[in-house]
Amino acid sequence: MTGSEFEAAFRKLVASAGRGNDNVGCHACERCERCSECTFCEGSRGLTRCHYCEACADCTDCTRCMRCTGCLACQHCVDSERCIGSAYLVRSVGCSACTYCFGCVGLARRDFHVLNEPYDRATYFELTARLARELRIALP
């Protein structure tokens, strides 16, 4: 096999992988495409081992997330992207091992933050409840 033969075969393989919309090993998922081993997800695409997720894309091992993209091992997150091992994040991007963060970017091992600023627990919940109402975001 030559380099050019390899490249041609590789391009063909990549192109064919994106064509199918079937779910594999999923249970009770609705309006999902290209998901694997998921349960009770809705309107999602490209999930793996996710449960009760809604309108998510390309997430793995997530539970009860909504409108998240590219998250790994997250729970109860909303409108978040590329987060890992986190819970109760809202509109956060690239956070790792965080809980209760709202509008945070790139944080690691942080709790009760809004826009990367720390808050005490009570203030956090008061502020995020008001923000969620004003922004019309349904919190988990």
C-alpha cells in the first residue's frame, strides 16, 4: 500500500462513517441519530452511553444534560460545551471537575462560580435563579 492509496482509502472510510443515522444498542431513545448504548435520550446526535439527555450532541457518559455539546462524564448540565466530569453547569465552556458554575469558561475543580467569579452557596443560588429567569434558561 502506498501513501496515496492509504490517503484515498482513509478519506473513503471517514466519509462512509458519517452517513449512517442508526442508533446502536439504545433503549427508549426518541428522535436521536448515531447514538450508542444510550437510554431515554431525546433529540440528540452522536451520544455514547448517555442517559436521559435532551438535544445534546457528541457527548459521552453524560446523564440528564440538556443542549450540551462535546461533554464527557457530566450530569445535569445545560447549554454547556466541552466540559469534563462536572455537574450542574449552565452555559459553561471547557470546565473540568466543577459543580454549580454558571457562564464559566476554562475552570477546574471549582464550585459556585458565575462568570468565573466565586460566590457563597446562598448568593450563587439567588443570583443564578434570577439570571435563569431573565435569560429564560430552564435549570436542572
